[in-house]
Amino acid sequence: MPRKPREGQDKNAAHPIRRVRYQVAMSLDGFIAGPNGEADWIIMDPEIDFEAIYRQFDTMLMGRRTFEAMKAAGGGGSTPGMEVFVCSRTLRQEDHPGVTIVDNPEKLLAELRSKPGKDVWLFGGGSLFRSLAELGLVDTVEVAVIPVLLGEGVPLLPAPTKRVTVKLTGHKLYAKTGIMSLEYAVQYGQGSKRRR
């Protein structure tokens, strides 16, 4: 069965445009990781269907620090069923055979969008999100707000940055844990960059 057309689909294209979706957990005070990169404050809600979320993606894009945190937590950085790209100018491909190291995410995303496939998961990494949003390459911001105040840490959108305007497209409260899921479409106004 063909997939439904998405907003922004090119009517002449044979496939829907793959969206770049920034999905991330955030503390109530706006941090996506603790001051030392900790993620132990992120709680898992039994109502959230993580398998259904994973099925929406076939590609994951992350920055070097997020990748190194994943490796330090015991994973190899690769994710079954997904092609994983790590943006870095310092990592060497031969040291990380389970992922693809890229130094030009703009070129990579242009290539990915030109091919059929599922959406691209921009996974963690506030700095990478900032860079891609400034280039007009992020389609949605999907935040799971965790009911905890960290006081300090890695912000969702690190400074210095330009304003990113978003429009609420969905929300859900998970009452047992107090997690609030918020979904926004990134709005690129007149004169701002928007790349496909």
C-alpha cells in the first residue's frame, strides 16, 4: 500500500519527501542532557509504543558527542534496522564500521531526500539541530518533556542561535509518568532558508 503524501510532497516526485524529525527528550527546564551528558533522568513510560516510533524511521543522524555517549553507555552506536550517520570532522570511518561518518550533513540530507525511504531521525545533539535548523533542513521538532528540573545541562537549542519558529501540530499527556509529548512543525518564513 503506498504511503500517504506528506505536506511538502513534490507532486511530480515518485515518492514522498522524507522529513527530518528532531525527536528528543527534554527536562522541564529545557535540557536534553545533564551537565556531563547524563540521561539517567529520562523515564520510560509503558504507554509509549517505542516500536511504532522506530518503524517510522529507517535513518538516524546524530552528532559526534551523542554518538560517543551512546558508545560509552555500552552500545556500538549502530541501531538495528536503521542506517546511522554520524556528523563529525574528527572521527575516522575505519574506527567505526557500524556507522557512516559524514562531514557534510547538508549534502547527505539532499541525497537522502532524493531517494525513497522513511523519515530521518535527528537523534539528540542540540548543536547539530541548531546547525540544521539554521540551514532550513529540519521539518519537525518532537519533544518528550520529562517532569524533572535539572538546573543545568545541555540545552535543547544551544546559543548562539537564530530564532526557530514552530507551530504545534500534536500533543499527548502520559498521565502515569507526567510526560508531555509535543510535536511542532518548523516554520520557515519569507526570506528564511528552506531546503529540500
